[in-house]
Amino acid sequence: MLTELDVRLDDGRVLHAYDSGADAAARLVLVWHHGSPQTGAPLEPVLAAAAARGIRVLSYGRPSYGGSSPNPGRDVASAAADVAAVADAFGVDRFATMGASGGGPHALACAAVLPERVTGVVTIAGIAPCTDAFEWFDGMRSPGGLHAALQGRDARARFEETAEFDPEQFLPADFAALEGEWASLGADVGRSEAFGPGGLIDDDVAFASPWGFELGQITAPVLLVQGEGDRVVPRRHAAWMLSRLPNARLWMRLDDGHVSVLSTVPDAMDWLLANVP
């Protein structure tokens, strides 16, 4: 049974968090990091795959998402302290992290900042740190939000006033996933609109700014999963991160885009069970 909890932090903020259920026999605790934008509620396919494997799932809304308080000026690394507080609130010490799309960088942040607590990481269609080591925007169908984010939060907020979804970002396989197994993702994106665009704006600014940690700090095993045809986060991002993570492997999915690649969630959970202590 899914439990919801408002976790109150020392700085006065609140994080709206979820727990799929404490179980002494759980093989693994997994912190799920949602994409941008979503509410932070764990998605049905994630819960189903975890339940089938005896995995306990925690998740939460990042600042300004899903009832969580804003955290002005946050960077990617700040997610680690928030996750530590959520884990503490649910009585969890050690855990793995998994993030999809905008959740990927935050899953990595936990491993970099909390090495004694994070046992392994999976990032699915996750963006790389902003760098001039390669053409970071190359292959993105609609990079306007991130371009604006390079100019700061005010510029990104102005962009959002007229932003529209570009359907050409998605492959036919992505739309099929949203109409089928991952329909709960689209529904959750819709629910996130009630909380305003602040979380998405702050995510983009954080992605386009220094993250607050280096990939080389991460010693836990990392699995990068990437769709070859992804038009939101191009394949080069995963390949570049692979070259800089000390203990990582890459699954490249030749027929997948940004959403359809989520079909790997069950297999990625199996990888965690096989590769983390």
C-alpha cells in the first residue's frame, strides 16, 4: 500500500514523499527520481516491476513539484540532501537510485554526495552535465528551454510563458508507450500542471549550470540506459557520461526513443539486484 508523507526539513521546506511499503524481506530499497515535469508519485509500471522483485520504492517531488516547497537557486547536487531526509523519514539507511529523463542527474547526485548510502544507480534517458567537450545541444529536437536556461532563471521563466510541446520530439514508439504501458506517465505529467512550471524551470536551470559534483566522484556501479533515437536527450550524452564514470556500463537501445526506453525498467531493476551489495 502506497504511503504519502510530508517530510519537513530543517530549513522549513516540505518534500511530498511516497513509500511503497516497508517490508523486512525487501531485497532492495530503490529511490525513484521522476522526470521533468511530473508530480513525484511513483508510476504504476515502476511499482509493478518493483513488487514483482521484492523491491521497496521511495520517491518524492523535487522542489516545486507535486506539493514540495520551492528551493530557490537549487543545483543538481542539492537533491542528495533532500533524498537523505526522505530516506531518514522512512527509516531507510542504504538504497539504490533510479532516475528517468530529468531524474537521471539527480539519481547520480545522490551517489556522488552520499557514497556511504547509495549502493547503485540507474539513469534512463538522462541528460549529461552541460559541457563544451561535445555539442551538448546537437540532436535535441526542441532545445529552446535549455538554451534559455543558460541565460538564468528569469530568461527560462520568460521562455515558459509561450512554450509549446513539440510532438516531433517523440518517435512513434514513444507515443505507443504513452498510449499503452506508460499511460500513467502522461497522466502524471497532466496532474503536475496544477503545481505550476516552477519545478521544470528550476530543473532546466540546474541542468544548464554547474551540477555541484563531478561524475568521477561516483564509485557506485552505474547503469546508463539510452535510446538510439532519443530526440530529447541525444545518445551522445550517455556515451560521454560513460567515459567519465569510474564504474559504469551502457545499454544502448537501438529502436527506442525518450519514452519507449522506459520498457527497460524491469531489466534495470534486475541489474541492480545482481550488481549492488
